[in-house]
Amino acid sequence: MATTFKLSEPLKTHDGDVTELKLKSPKARLIVKYGDPFTIRPIKNAKGENEGYEYIYDNEAMMKFASDMTGVDDLLLSDLSVSDFMKLRGEITNVVMGLVSDKNPSEQPVA
């Protein structure tokens, strides 16, 4: 199942301007080839109690995932605005985790 991600500004490609990216579900080979695009770490308070989770991103691996999942070369994707890249990163996180796509990944429950 593909997810559509709308860009805030067009991305210039060899085929013209792109205003949205279609994200396919990633395959396990990506993790084997590029490593985990993110890790999840619990946030502890002073008492050592869990207060939530923090996502630590490997942006290089995330860019490779984005390229494979969209079919757009990572060199072209590197021209995304920082804002679009960070939002795309969150959307990819949701797809990888199988979460509801309209929520922030850091607000999602982690099993």
C-alpha cells in the first residue's frame, strides 16, 4: 500500500516538477544494506521512570530509504527543503512502524 506525501514546494526532477511523493512500503533488504533509519530510545525522568520516547535518526540511511520508497534518486531528494525532509522522515517512520500516518511518530505508542 502506498502513502502519498505532499511537498510544500516542488522538487525539480528530470521529468519535471514533482509536488508529491508516493511512498511504497520498504523491504527488509534496506535495513540490511543501509542500517536502521532510526532508533527509539525511552526518555526517563529523574526518578528513572519512563516519560515517553525519542526518535534518533540516521539521516543518511533515511535518505536511502526515501529514495527506494519513492523511486526518486537521493541526489534529487537532497534538494528537498529541510522542512519537507523532516516531515518526510516522520512519514517514513510512520510507514516503517505501521502507524497512523497523520500523527507525529513521537506521539505514537511504542510496544
